[in-house]
Amino acid sequence: GLLRIDHVGVAVPDLDEAIDFYQRTFGMTCVHVEENEEQGVREAMMQVGPTREGGCVQLLAALRPDSAIAKFLDRSGPGVQQVAYTVADIDATCAALAERGVRLLYEAPKTGTAHSRINFVHPKDAGGVLVELVEPAKSS
Ligand code: MC0
């Protein structure tokens, strides 16, 4: 099942400007920046409090015009694009969710931030919210 909120994803037109804004305005710390070619994003994890326990805001900028984030920005403008939950076992969670009648976007999990495994519930099956499931990489 779900363990906690992993991050809230916010679509932004300019990643560096958004990082600067979140640092100066909210005092958040940028703890990770990564480009994900498959997802068509450049993303920054902004830690909310002094530790990772406080959760993160993930800033998402488009790498190309046909990407999910570019489409979202065109349609809705900047703002919350997704809510992500940490799961211990993404395969089991996806199987359980499919059984409960919601559409998962991928047949098998794809690679997300920091080598995590990710999948999504279609927003039309979750009350208008794009739900991401994140199984973090096992830290050895
Ligand atoms: C679309 N819709 C949304 C939405 N995106 N509603 C809420 N939140 C969103 N983010 C709504 C539209 O307004 C429209 O509603 C309907 O869904 C259109 O659905 P569609 O035609 O099936 O699909 P598209 O082309 O709009 O794409 C939506 C979809 C796509 C969720 C399938 O964005 C997608 O594949 N997302 C998963 C990948 C992703 O988001 N990657 C970027 C983050 P109406 O009522 O007008 O019909 S990458 C990431 O997050 C990684 C790096 C990580 O965290 O590790």
C-alpha cells in the first residue's frame, strides 16, 4: 500500500527560475536535479523542511514540446501537475489498484527520479488528479 506523500509535482516554465523562487520565498533546499529523457523532463527536488521527512516539492520543466509537462503547461499553465506517493512494492500496489478498476498508465514501471521505479494512475480515474506511485531505489 501507500506509505506517505513522496512529493507534489509542479509544472514550471523555467526550472532555474523556479528553484530560485522556492529557495528565496519558501526557504526550501534543492537536494537533487535530474534530466529524465524518457519522461521529457528536467526536474528539481525541493526539500521542504530540515530533513527528507518533511517531503518534497518536485519542480518539473519540459525538455521538448511534445512532452507531458509541455502539454500540461499549454493546457493549464503552471501549477500542480501530480501528487506522488511512496510505495514499498510498486508491482503489488499497481496490481491492487488495477483490480480496484483504475487505469495505470504503464504496463510495467518506468524509471523515475534517483533510480526509483514509477507508474501513474490516469487522472480521469482519480478524481482529476494525476497520481504517481514511487518505489525508491533500495539504498544499500
Ligand atoms: C491531463 N489531464 C490532467 C492532467 N493531464 N488532469 C489532471 N492532472 C494532470 N496532470 C486531463 C486533461 O485536462 C484532459 O481532461 C484529460 O486529462 C486528457 O487526457 P488524455 O488525452 O488521455 O491525455 P494527455 O495527452 O493530456 O496526457 C495526460 C497523461 C500524461 C496523464 C496521460 O500527462 C502522462 O502520460 N503523464 C504521465 C507522465 C508524466 O506526467 N511525466 C512527467 C512527470 P479533459 O476533461 O479536458 O478531457 S515525470 C516524473 O514525475 C518523474 C521524473 C518522477 O517523479 O520521478
